Amino acid sequence: MCKLVPDGYFPTYRQLTPDYLISRGIRALVLDVDNTLAPYEQPDPDPALLSWLRDMRQSGVALAVVSNNHSDRIARFTRDFDFPIIAGASKPLPKSFKKATEILGLPPRSVAAIGDQIYTDVLAARWARFGLVVVVPPIRDKRDAFTRFKRLCERPVMRRLFRREGIAMPPKQNKKEKRSDHSDRT
Ligand SMILES: [Mg+2]
């Protein structure tokens, strides 16, 4: 359980700063895409994301994308990104995270991951021995039973994380609440 608790929590990816990473000895950040940088149905990166990515790199943080989503979606979303992209990653298997560190030419302890899922993003980063793993809440979850089950399984881990961070645990949300809560976060 302890290994599943992320090292940090941010309300959105935009609040993760180069200073935070660099002060922890991190030299590269591996990005999840869906529900971390954009909702599933958003085909292209928005200007705020492009600006955040630019800031990261200008501050000396290298970037890579590792996504479980299929290559067409990721190929379009990342078409203007000139850093390593790995789609169809099969997280939580750590192989794609390890491959990303090899391409970046950095030891895993100097690499961080950001994602929205405990049992894929966090677990893969732990198994790949990344130096840091941070999570964001999902921008807009799918409504299917599998997703709801996944989030239910994450709650004990998130409870520990929130307790450590001194954050109130959000209540379980019904479909209507969830939709309105995230309506301004695209
Ligand atoms: Mg995701």
C-alpha cells in the first residue's frame, strides 16, 4: 500500500512547477495524457498545456509521453511535440517507462511521472524505480462501470495521500455532480 501512495498531489498538472521537480533532483518528467493533460475527447493540446510544456523545457526539465492509449489518438495529440512519445504503453507494466528513461539517457531516479491513476501510472513508475511520482485528479472520467470500480479501488490509497497532505478527502460523486465539477477544467 505505501508504495502506491504518490509522492505528491496537484489539483491540476499546471501547478506542478519545474522548481518543484528540480529541487527534488528530477531532470525529466514522463507525462500521462488522458485525464492528466486533457480529457479523452479533446483531440489536441490547448495553449495552456503548450505553454506549460515550454516552461518545463526552458527550465531544463526534459519531457516524454507514455500513454496506454492507442497510437492514433496519441499521434495526433502529440504531433507537434519534439520529445519521446510512447503509446500503447501497457502501464502498469514498467517496460515503457524504462524505455523512456533509456531514450532520455537518464537514470530512473532522476525521472518523475505524472498521471491520474494509481494502478497504472503510479504502479508503473514505482516498478520502473522512478525518483518521484505525482498525481492529479482525473479531468473528466468516463462513466462506465470499470472506471467507477477503478476509482473505488483507488480510494484507500487516495485517503492516505490526502491525510498526509492535509487535504479533505472529496466525497464520492454521483454522475451529475462529477460532470458539473469538471465542466471548467477542459
Ligand atoms: Mg490517464
